[in-house]
Amino acid sequence: MKRLSLLPLLILGVAQAQDIVIRQGIGTRIPGGRRSAVHTDPVEHKIVSGTWKAPVDGKEGWTKLEANGDGEFRGGATAGGYVFTTVDSPSNRVVLLEATGHSLVYVNGVPRTGDPYSYGYTSLPIQLKRGKNELLFMCGRGRLSAKLVEPKKPIFFDMRDLTTPDLIKGKTDKVWAGVVVVNTTNKPIAGSVVAGETTTAFGPVPAFGARKVAVLLSPVADGKVGLKLNIANQLVDTASLDIRVREPGQVYKRTFVSQIDGSIQYYAVNPAFSTIEERALFLSLHGASVEALGQAEAYSQKAWGHIVAPTNRRPYGFDWEEIGRQDALEVLALAKEELKPDPTKIYLTGHSMGGHGTWQLGAHYPHLFAAIAPSAGWISFQTYAGGQQYANPTPIEQMLLRAGSGSDTLGLKNNLLNRGIYILHGDADDNVPVGQARQMREALSDHKNLQWWEEKGAGHWWDANPEPGSDAVDFAPIFDFFSRNRLPRISEVREVDFTTASPGISSQLHWVHIHQQEKPFVFSRARLQAFPQLARFEGTTENIAAMSLTIGALADAKKITLKIDGQELEPNQPTINRIFLYKKDGKWSVGSSLRPSDKNPERYGSFKDIFKNRFALVYGTGGSAAEQEWSYAKARYDAEMFWYRGNGSVDIIPDTSITEKSEDRNYILYGNADTNKAYSKLIDDEVVLSRNGLRYGSHNLENSKSISAYFIRPRKGSDRTSVAVIGGTDLIGMKLCDRVPIFTSGAAFPDLIVYGPEALIEGTKGVRLTGFFGNDWKVSSGDWARTTSSEF
């Protein structure tokens, strides 16, 4: 491995050093961005192309700024632009950057995560060189404050961002907590945390970085737990946790290890006060800035069911889409296992952003919920929250819009027609306009089981009833409505009308399973009827290449017949409980089970499908020193972003540690086939990004100097996991990757997208190639858009 050009082990400052508060700078406004895989930014373009120079007051739109007495910049550039400042240092040293209100900061040209929501817990070790150092903050929410703090120790606990459980009196199970470890040294570290009688090892914390590590706790009666941080069998720091102790029956937090990334997450439970059997489960989704615990506590206890509130990974999180949607499904499965509710009495509700999540999850997964009740919910990014739209979309823009079809709630409305729906909204809501609810009611005008209530004069949050619980979420008529709805068993369902944006998001409704599409991420629909006594299925499909039907809906000992899209089929009696159907050239045929190496609901794409299966980040150790430094810094930046936005804890590992036999999990590789040594070990040769350009299938991308590429492929030798590449052909292409918004919900990515630096000035005109691989993961069978007229 070539040596990364990091500083030697650093002297961390002197005891008399004081905090440096940033009070002066210069700023500039830039046009606002939208939720899109492509954004424009003239400042970033200069950074990427290597033409960036320190700005000057009064030139090119930059003006002088001063912080107020509290050390806070307000308005102007902080409401959508950049703030630039310099810090002089008498020596090479490490300090902690503690800033709030920014989405990111470049420290001497290296990107680090921001704190746009002003949580106040991102204390990041940064390297100051001797002399002048540049800090360039990107801001958007109207405020910025920043200071530099001397670290007290080289490696230490930071106790400001904890994920902790509640202890329940009488329970003796071990429980998990998440605690941040900060590493101010120039080498990755691994170690262990001792908590009472348990010791938990943790993986790498990056150089000059932080990571939220998992800690296993043995319950103690008073909830007080001492922590010891050991590195190389040496004690380097201590801390203490004060875990809340709850009586049985009180609202509590339960932690778990997420299958997304191995991090510690929690959900809150407001348990039923009755001990009756077959209790219900109400999954309740919180709004923006609301904690899951606060969501659960906004309800009075119910006699006939448990209220369960997942986190969306953070109070703002992912709008209950993408990773937030995965969190909700993960919690639902865990809560069913823990609480063992009646499987026919599962309900979904939520407020504001959680109302949007209710529409989204209810529409994607109608088989999971007997009824839904959105309160003050918005429909989609396109109707409310800044989704990307194009007046006359080009083929490339059409492909980008297709990748985001899973966010199109209205496109999934047919899935809601056989579910109970109760819509609640205040008619004076100044946050989410009541028109969002009215539009959904109009779209569902044919619905036979829909109830509606507008609270007169009520705003976004309201409580008119003297009973416990807040009416904006704990509205008694909603629970009365829920009590009259049940999920049907498969054998009770005669007719299915199911739409999916992608089988990778949602693939099932009752006895219909959609496995593959003819055109990826274009809505697929199956409208089928079962005739149990005739042992027959009939109906029509749209944009489906492969599907299966569960024969348990039919009577036994009958010869099964099918009429699909007017075509008669008589399959042999299947040896398993499903009939698999495949469409080719407009004709259906009966076949065997889907090949696991092909696209399927477990591994379908698009690019963001990489964020599951305990994904890890793999930096390259090949190439030039600058390319190595970029790879490591980019992996650390993405890990920091996922920690901040998704309460994440991602492994950052070198390419030299990867072999063909490495753990079967998802991996993201940084760089290209020449700079990342894991490339050939994990990815087939269908798509190769190298110094020479991009080769895809039998084609070479023209004019592929200084390009960046994001794409996802099946892992070589695995039937379930994926590998993604984030990289470029050279350092310009690599830096162009720095701020592609992979953790921004609603910013949609196809399977593959290739940019040139001009994208930062020209937008989608700078996209060279984008699209989806075929169902066999081949380029030749895929669906593509590109800027040249060359044919596939």
C-alpha cells in the first residue's frame, strides 16, 4: 500500500490554548438547488476544475460578513450560499471544528460534513497546517456559527450524540447503545468499549474522524453504566451513561442492530395497557424535527393495541423514503416479533412528514396494513418538497425522472383502493397546506372506504380534546375507524390490483408477486382475479416481464388455467406453491423459479439499492498520492454524512483487505479499476471505469476524459449482494463526485450515471450517459440515454 500523505502523529496543542470563534468572513449567494442527482454550482465547479482561488471582498459577488455578539452569522450568504474565512496557525496541528447551520465545509479543499439542522454534536478533527488555512462553508438555512476547539485527548468519547435504550424493571436482557468515538490521530483506530461486565469490539474509526460505535450493555438496576475506551489494550478515556429506567407499561425505547449498516437504532413503544390477546399494532411515523420517543408519547395508551414509532434514522432523516422507508420496515418486523400482534390488525399513521410517510408506505406496501391514517401529510416531493421537475424533459432528464418514480405517491394510488383510509388535516395549516389532503381525496374519489376530517381553524399541530393525547395524531375517530378494518388472508382475496414503481421497492400484494419489469422504474400494474373453484387466474398486466402467482388462493386438486393479457395458459401442477410467468416478445410462458443472478426484488437497482446489507466503504490505495488522499477523504466524508443524516455507522476499509472471499455484504468502491485494487475482485467486466475512460458492454464512452461515474453491479460470485462504484477517470472526475447527493432523499439515481465537469454549470446537459441495466444485468439488454447519437 502506498503511504497516504497524512501528517506524522500530531502534537495536539497546549493547555493554555483557547477556542477560536469564527467572527469574520466573506460570502456569496448561489442559486438554490433541488432534489436531483444533478446540480449546478459555479463555486464547486472552480474547486473541481482546479481554478479555485481565495475570494476577494467586492469581487465576483463576494461581500464582507461579520458575526453577531453570539458568534453567529445570519441571513445573506448563510440562507443559500458560501461563507469563506481563513485561520492562521503557528504550527501543524489538529483542532476540533464545531460548527452549526452549514451543509458542508471545505477544510483546505477537503470536504467534511456539516450540521444543517444545528444539532450541535458534530465535533470533527481537522488538520491545520502552519500558516493560513481556508474554511469554506456551504449554508442554506440562514445561520452559521463555527469555532475551533483544542481536543483534550487524542482519542475520546463524545457523549453528545447517544442512541440509548430504556431499561425495563424486571427484564435482564442485554441491550445496545450507540456512542461516538472521536479519533484526532492520523491513523485509523480499532478497539473496544467496556461497559460493566461486557466488552464490545468496534471496527475502524477513520483518521481525523469520528464514528458512532455499538456498545452492548448489561442491565443495571439504577441505569448507571460506566464506559471504558480501550485502544491496543490501553485505556484512553472513560465516560458514563445514565440510562432511563421504566416501569412495565410505560412508554419505552428499544434499541436494535440495523441490517442496513450495523449501526444502533431505536424505536419507541407506547404499550397497550390491557393484557387481552390479539392486540393491534399501530405504526406511527413522526414529523420533521420530531424524535420517535416524542411521537410515541403524543398518544394516550390504548387498551387494544401497541403504538410503535420508528425513527426515520434521524428527526429529519429521509422523509420516510429510501433509507427511512427501510427503517420503518425494519422496525415493523422487529415490533411484530417482540409484541406479537394479531397479524390482521396492523395499522399505519403519521403526522406531517410522517403523514407523507403514511401515504408512501401505505401505497407501496398495501399488504402490510389494514388501514392508514395520514395527518397533515404532504403527497410527494413534486407537490410539496422541492422535487426536480423539467418543463420539456430530454431523454436524459426522462431517465432521471424515472429513477424517482418510487416517490410518486399519486402514481401508486390504485394500491390504496382496497384499504381503509382516514385523512386528517387542519384547514388553517400554514406548514403543510390542506390542499395536499384535498388533492389526495380527489385522486381517491372512487374509494369505497375513505373517511375525511378537516379540523376547522386548526393549524399544523392542534389538540382540542381534554382527553390525554394530542388530537393532531391521537384523534379518537381514527382509532374507531381502525377498529373496523382488518387485513384479509390470502385465501379471502378474489381480486388484486397492484402497482409498483420497482420490484426492488415493492413487489407483492396478496398472491401476486412482480419480479421484473420490461422498462425499469416505469410503473408496472397487475389486475388479476382468482376463481378458486375453477382453479383459474385471469387478468391484465402492464410493464411486467416476470411475475409469480401463489396458488394457495385456488382450491386444491384442480387443473390450473390462466388467461393473462388475453393469452390462455395451462401450466403443469407446480412443485412449489407458485406459478412463475415470463413475458418475452409480447408472449407469456410458464417457467421455473427466477434465476437469483438476475435482477430480482432483493437486488434490483437503482444506485441507492447499495444502501443495505451492512454496506461498507472501500477506499483505493493505488494511483497517485493525490488520488489516494481523495479516495480516503471521500469515504470518510460519506461516512460522516451518513452518521449525521442517518445515525449511521459504516465500516471504512482499504482495498487491500478485500478478497473474493470477503464477507458477503454490499460494498462501495472509491476510485477506478486502476486505483482501487478491490475492483477486479468484486465486479465483473461488463462495466469498467479506468484511467482510459468508461467501457460499458461492447461500447466505449466517447470523450471520457475527466468524467465521474456512479453505478451499481451485482457482486461477482454472490446471488444477493451488490457493489457500487463512485469514482472518476482522473482527479478532476473524482472531485466531481464529492457532492453528488446520494444521501438526499428524493434525489434519484438510475443504475448508472456519468457526468462531465460541465454538469456543474450546464446541469443535465453535462450528463454523458445514464440508464438501467437489463434484467440479466447486461448493458445490451438495458435502457439508456446519452448525449451522443451513437446507437447500442
